[in-house]
Amino acid sequence: MIRRTFIQLATLLGIGTSCAAQEKHQQAQVFVLVPGTWHGGWVWKKVKQYLQQKGHLVYTPTPTGVGERIHLLTEDVDLYTHIEDITNVIKYEELEDVILVGHSFSGITITGVVDRLPQKIKHVIFFDALVPREGVMKAWPDPVSPKYKEYEDRKSRFVDGYKMDMFEEYPMEMLLPKEYTEERDRLKRLLTYHPYKQWSTELVLQNEGYAHTPKSYIRCGGQTHRSSSDWMPGPAKNNSAWNWRELDIPRDGMLTHPKIVGDCFLELIALS
């Protein structure tokens, strides 16, 4: 009883507690990092470790049908499956003030997440990702697009008619240049098929998407092979409503430059 009373008194007076630790706790952020096409949550591992070392809480969920959840891939897995995967993490982990990050075509997924859970998202970051907007609410082009035939021709290379194979479509340089041999080997081991319908399903917004959420775009400017065009960021570029950063890293820069990526996340959310 005496010891408990002393602890309570010490807490009230600040005795035996670390102000630095309290400050660190107050500044801790909650991150949910979503992988892009063909990747699983493993792709964020180094960034996760870096942010955790700084005292932040980091989740790296893998959507259905990719990565370690490849055994769940069926023809029915689509964009809304992936949106539900991420919203359920936020819901059942009871997360608040989330920093939501999406890579590549998961930009559409995270837009669906912030649209469904706007009260839970503190800041949304598109990491070299597709930003949905009017006329571009899915990754697969419409029939009127000049890219439509090119994309439709890909279907003949799908495994079982719905599994997209990265190695059938692009060289490894699409993700990392040749000098990153260790990480390229890792990609060769861990990249999986990806559900076609995550690209082809159109996102229908219910709450205006990211319109009322602080938002940032990070372009991987060090990508040399088929660097991201202005089509990807769309409204994020030259727009005062967005924070914009360009990093001299490749498309999968979270593997090669985790400190730069993590520090950029922290810098951007400090602006909101």
C-alpha cells in the first residue's frame, strides 16, 4: 500500500519519470504502410524498423492474394477486398490519427480507405503512387484511352486468367537498377502474382476521398527505367493543397533508402 501510494505521488510530482520519454511518447505517430502491386507488407520492413526505433507505431499489412497471403488469391479478389483489408486493420487495432501511406497502384486502395474512414486518417501520403481523380478512378484504362489495347493485350499473359505476373510485363529495372543486387535478389524471391481486379475495379467514393485530409506526394525521382509520368501524381503536382517532395531514389526506394524515406514521412507529417 505504501509503495503504491509512493508511485502515485511520484507520478503526480514527476519524480522518477523521464520528461524525454514523455515527450517521445507524445510525439509518437501511427503509420499504416500499404504495399504496391506484386509486393507484400515485407517491402516496408526496413522503413518500419527505422520508424519503430524512433518510437513510432508501424503497421505493414499485406492485402489479400499477395505476399504471405498469396494462398488467398482467387478471381474474386478486387480493389474493394484490398480496401477492406486495410480498413479492418485500422478498425480492429483501434487506431486513431493514422498516417496512411500507399505505394504505386495502392494509391487507389488508400484513397478508398481514407474515404471510408476519414475520421481515422491524420495524413495520407502517396509514395510514387497513382492519385485517383475524376476520370482516373482505377488503374486499368478505359476503352477510350490510347493505352487500352496495350493493357488488354496483357490479359493473354495472365496466369489462370486473373493473376498478373510482374516478370511477364517488366524487367527488374522497373523497380530497382542493377547495382542493388541484394535487394533485386530479394524481389525475385518475394514478388508474387497480383489480382487483376485490384487494377480494373473502379473506385466509387462515398465521402470525397482525400479531399478534406492533409496529403502529400513523394516522387521517386531517381527512377531511371520508365520513371513515373505526370499521370501518376495528377492533381498532386503544382498544387498548394498538397505537400510535394522528390527524392533521388528508385521506385522501390523503401528497400534501398529506408532512412531517407522514413525521414521524409516525418518531415511531411510535421507540416500538417
